[in-house]
Amino acid sequence: MLYDCRSSADRDRGIAAAIEAVKSGELVVFPTDTVYGLGADAFTPHAVSQLLTTKGRDRGAAPPVMVGSRHTLDGLVFSLPQAARDLVEAFWPGPLTIIVEHSPTLQWDLGETGGQIAVRMPLHPVALEVLRETGPMAVLAANKGGLPAPTTAEEARTQLDYAVRVYLEAGPSADPVPSAMVDVTGDVPRLLREGGIPIEKLRDVVPGLTGPGM
């Protein structure tokens, strides 16, 4: 079902329905500060498997994880480098994804992570309200492989249809540019993907950041 979160009544019903669906191991589509995301509970293996199947992806590429609070990150990692803390403090919530070494004790199965996972906290009130209740979610762009990433929930529904339990519509994405992606697992932080935050601003916070190809 699609809920129009631009209506206060529909927003409340939609967010409640989305939270219930995620906790039941089903898929939901919700707005982020980039494009619309297709999400599943990160700690429910069959939900993550359904997410990958719906996207046409195999276990070789683990999905990124979205969180609703900066503090949640501490519970996902064994240790967090200072550069990562500085970036999170400066740019979360926002279009910044960081690659971290996740804690080996976590009871999840996201696929072949190699001990590393991409984590982001999106700057969108609907996304944050859902994430703060569900906890970490595995999230991919809400499109079928090869088709454009959707900038509305309605666009996502035309592609994904009944594979998704709840669609949360909040109007067109304001800035459908991918998030910048920084790997903080090595000795020197590396920008893996340019995106919503220019490298110059990232370097204001982490001067030693290297760019793609460097």
C-alpha cells in the first residue's frame, strides 16, 4: 500500500505501517535525501535475502545499512577511527556513506561483507522516523536492475509492485545525487565515490583524505 506522507494523517498511518512491516520481515520503500530506498531489517536474514532477490543481486555485494542515529554506529563496529567520528559529526545526517569494519559478533547475514559494511544516516524526516523505531536497515535504491533510480514512491511502485509491503510517498527527491562514499578501514581514509558532499568539504574535516585514483 502507498501512503502519502505529505498528509499528516496519512504520514502517521504510513510510518506506523512501515515500522510494522519491517519488524515483520517485509520490504518497504521510503524517501531519503538522495533517491527512494528499498529497505529491510538488517537483522532478519530472510528479509535481506528478499531484498537482494527483488533487486536481482547476489550475496557477493552486501547492501549498505542505514541508521537513524549517530550513536547506532557505535553498536555496529568493533572500533571507529577518529576520522570516521569526525566525518559523522560533520556530515550526518546527510549524503555521506562510510565504509567501516563491522563487529564480528553481530547477529546478521548481509551477504559476503568481508568484515566491512557501508553505513549512512539519511537527512530525511520520514526516513529517520522509521529508522529510529526499526533499528538498522539494509537499504538499496528502490529500482529494478538496469532501470533508473526512483525519485518518488510512485515510480518505485511501478517497478517493484507487490514485492513491497509499504510505500511511503513524500514527493520528488530534492537532490537525487548519490551519497559520497568514504572508506575509513585503512590507515588513510579514501573517497571511493564522489557524491552529495564535495571532496573539498570532506578534506576540511579530514585533510589526509585521498581521492579516487590516488
